[in-house]
Amino acid sequence: MKHLFLFCMLIPLALCALKVDVSVNKYTLSTSDQLELTLKVTDSNRLNVSEPQPPQISLLTFRNMTSSSASSVVLNGAKLISEFSETYKYIYFPAKTGSTIVPSMKVDVNNRTYSTRPIELTIVKGITKKPQQSQPSVPGFNPFSFDEPDYWSEPSAINDNTKLIALPETQYVYRGFPAIVSYYLYTDTMVRSFNLEEEKDFTGYGKSTYEQPSMLNYENVQINGKSYKRALVKRLAIMPNQDGKLQAPQLSGVARLYNFGYINKSLVSSGGNLVVRPLPKDNVPAGFAGAVGNFSISHSVSKQEIRLGEALTVTLKISGKGNFNQFNAPQFATGKGFQISSPMVIDNLNAGIEGTRSYYYTLIPQDKGDFKLPELKFVWFSQDKGSYQTYQIPQLDIKVSGGHVLSYLNRLWEPRQQRYMFPKLIRSDYPVYKPMVKQLWYWALVILIMLAAAAISVFALEKKLKGTNPDLYAQNKADKVLQHYMKHALSAAQNLSNEFYPLAEKALVDYLAAKYKLPKHLSTPEKLNALMGENIPDELLSELQGFLDTCISARYMPEADRAINLQEDLQRARKLIKAFVSLHPKKSKRGMKA
């Protein structure tokens, strides 16, 4: 009797213990059938299941996988028992006849590993049918945004040819010239995502990131007559500092493929070889400071007639692609009659190798008279021409006339120069002077005044608008409410969160309540009924009702389906918002008569 009592007490626990079971729809199937392998995990507590990989079954070909989750509460006597389940269904097509075994599957549940039982199958000959590709979960949903929807139904899409290639596969550069290596993901299979895991470096170069897209943008290409989609993964700038054959960094990562199911494939890049040539040692021009690249040079001179005490500005602009960070600024030759400052450098470069660099030189005349502009030249080695090039600023005639007091005082406003009336007075004759614009408290006060003025202006405009145009004021307030809620809904959609639907529903309803001044105590159906009296097209009301019904039904939708539909429903929400914002909250004639 005692044992019977204990057995009865343990029945609920036995019913709710964690179970991992596997089953098939048929133990004997023909070559024209399909095998449905179902894995179900149940427990009385919430489950943390790592998505199991589809088992490899000889004589069968894997085609697709679906998953779902469910929860329920069972009344056992006076006790409520919860049950949570995760179900994975794998679809296979028979390829040959014979006997085979579904191997035991390893399933990680709540940080523990469980094994399923093997299942014996028999495959017999049946009516031959060409396997058809299963349709996507969401018709029309395409993660690539391809322009060719029939591309994936081609037979070539069944054979996975996904690879990572560094282009150019081999390129020839001179030492010091930055080589661009582009890493492309080639595929003829739908790729949901690519996770870059490692970037292996080799010797003989420095590198910097030239470009790294935030998403995979595909284009159509042909390789040996075969169609592929390719997307740029990363683009590196390689600065070789060693001669000979070098290997560009090798990228590796994991692509998540969809080919009638999800498969993770590890990829390692190939290609990206560099053949580095040494710079010629013969006939190296004087003044060469290591600049290597394809450059175009220009210059400008601010004026050719100045007064004593004024400054002359010479600008040297270097544009193109090269090792900008590996050479110094060209220097003026020692010239008579000018005091020459160190140049100010302004860069507009991408990854430090491509763009424009401008040098600004300040020349101050030391005496009046006619002078020649001192010599300034820039020497570089051209990658395209394979030879040294020289650009020299012409020695222009500069006329310096006698100065006046104001021309000397102009130098007081040059903060980077010594403040003295050259050459009449020495520095010690001037008091120490620090302009207010150079003091921190001055700018803090200016910023405080500007912020206060902006706040007062906004407050005054809103107050004026509230009195002169209450409807427009209410419209602006409603738009702010909409932006507040849709910001969280948009974030939830981007993260594939199931919180998108309640957030989007609340945002729309609250926005419409504020826009059309509906009482807050009304329920959602009552608010929709009240909108019937507004000047709203019937088609728009119908679309609104359909979207809200979708939001309600999404609460009971399987999580996997809900996540896939997010992008389409987000576009529906945006379309509704745009339509309602364009309407004015004006009573229709139908509403006025009522």
C-alpha cells in the first residue's frame, strides 16, 4: 500500500519529465514519397534547445526543415501541470532504393546533451517524379532583394557552390604602393547571413580597412559561363614593405545557407596574391622622399604683389592614390627675401591612401623689392608609368612694396605667428594679450545663451500655435507620439523581436486617438468605430482593420513564422502611417449629419 501511494505521487513527475523523441511518417517509402523526420522535445519547464543539425541519412537527400514551439497547462487532479515543447521537422527525398538507418541525433537541451534512438527504413521503387523545390515560408520574401525571382528554381541552385574569393587573385605592384584587395562571397545558393570570424595576417605588409559594408549587397556575375551572385564582404588596403611574392590576409567565416533548409558552411578565402617589385635604384631624382602612387599635382599662389607685413600663401595639392602616410611634406628651397613657415596639412583621404592632401605654406617678405618665388618640387614614383615623376612650382616674380601701419597690425590676428610689428618693434614691447575668443568661459557663455534662446523660441512658437491653430498643434503632438512608439517598433522589427506587433498596434491606435481627439477610455474596437465618422477613405479603414487583425493574430503565431513576416508587416505599418499623416482631421458630411 505504501509503495502504491509513492507510485501515485510520482505519476505527475513522470508525466512532466523531459522527453526527447524522434519519429518518422513512414518506415517503408517509395522513391516518389518524402520522409518526414520529426524531433520533439517536451518538459514541464521552459526549454533552451540548440537547433539540431539535420542528420545525414544514406540513400536520402535533405531538402527542408521547419520548427515550432508550443505550451499548455494540464489539470491533473488538483494540480496544474505546465508543458512546453519544441518540434523540429526535417524533410528528405529518397535517392536510391534499399535499406538505411536514421542515425541517432545529438540534441542539446538546457545545457545537457541527449541522444535519440536510431530508426530503420526501407526504400522501394516508385513512380519517378522530379523533386520540386519547397516554397519559402513567406511568399515573395527574398533576403537578397534579387531582381530574378526564378533564379533559385534553376537546377544549379541545388548544388552548393558558395565560396570566398579575394580579388584580384594576383596583382603586381611596386613596393610602397597600396594594393586594394576585395573579398567577395560567391554563391548560387540563398545565403541568409555571413559571419566573419577571423582575419589571418602574413608578413611583408601593413594594412588598413578600405571598405566594409554593413550588409550583403548582391550583383550578377558569370564565371566560366556559370551564373553566380556575389557580394562584397570586405576591402583591405595593403601597403607592401617587402619585395617578392606576398599573401594578402586570409579571411574565414561561416555562411548560413538556405537550400531547402538551413546549413552552416565554413569558408576560407582564396586568392589575393601580391607580387611586389622593388623601386628602381638608378636615376633617382633629388628630393625623392618615398612617395609612391598615381598622383595629380596642382598649385596656387594667393597673390604676386604684396606689402611688407603681409603674408603670401602657396598651396600645393596632391590628389590620387598612394602611400600618403609614408612621405613628408615637400620643402621650399632656401630662398632670399622670405621667411617660410612649416606647412599646414589638410587631408581628405579614404583609409589614408586615396583622396586629396593639401599643403598650405605661409611666406612672409623680409624686405621690399622684386623677388623670385623659392623653388618647391614634389618627387614621386608612378605605379602606372613605372618611373619617377617630378612636379615643380614655377619660380614666379613676387613684387614686395613698402608697408604701412595697418599691414603690420594685420599680423596681430594671426594666432600661430609671433605677435610683433616686424621689424619695427621687438616682442618685449608688447603686453601679454589673450583674445576672449580663445578663452573657455567665453564659448561656454555663448553656448548657454544660444541654448536658452532656442528653448525660449520653441516654447513661444508652440504656445502661439496652440492659440492660433489648435488643430495643427494637436497634429504636431500626435506626430511626436507616433514617432515615440514607432521608434521602439522599428527597433523590434530590426532585431526580429516578437514585440514589434504589440508596439506597432499601440503606436497606430494612440496616434489616431490623438489625431482625431478620441476619448482615451475607449477600447480599440470603439476607437475604430469612432473613426467611421471621420473623413477617412473606406479603403484606408479596411487596411487599418486588416493590419490590427494581423497584430492580434501574431500573438498566437509560431515564433519562426512571426519573425519571417516582420519585414512585410513593417512595410504595411509604414504605408498606413504615411496615409494617415496626409489626412486632415476634418469631419465628413456623413459624420456632420449624424
